[in-house]
Amino acid sequence: MGMESLPNILTAQHIADYLGISRRRVYELMQISEEAGGIRCFSIGLSKRVDKEDFFQWIEMKKNLK
């Protein structure tokens, strides 16, 4: 799965598939504050969603922490 094939608004499942981690872990990352390394997300009812651009910025931030 490449960056181009992802929709503009991502679900936890999209992120889990992309990163090769569990959906549960993605939800855990969504609950952590951004300052503490969590993924920026927003709610639609009870569902959590992530803007594709925010997700890839989060990845870049993680890569730069090395």
C-alpha cells in the first residue's frame, strides 16, 4: 500500500495496514497527545479519523527523532 493509494481521510484500519501494526495500537496512538508523540485525529461521532497530510507529517516527525 503506497501513500498515493490512501484516501485523504484515514481510518485506524488504513493506518494499521500502512504501518503493519494493530488497529488497537493505532487507537492508542490517537489517544496520546501530539506533544507526547500521538497521532493528530478528529472525531466524527464515535469514529476517529486522521487527515492524510497530518499522518505523513507525524511519520516525518517520528523519523526526525532519531
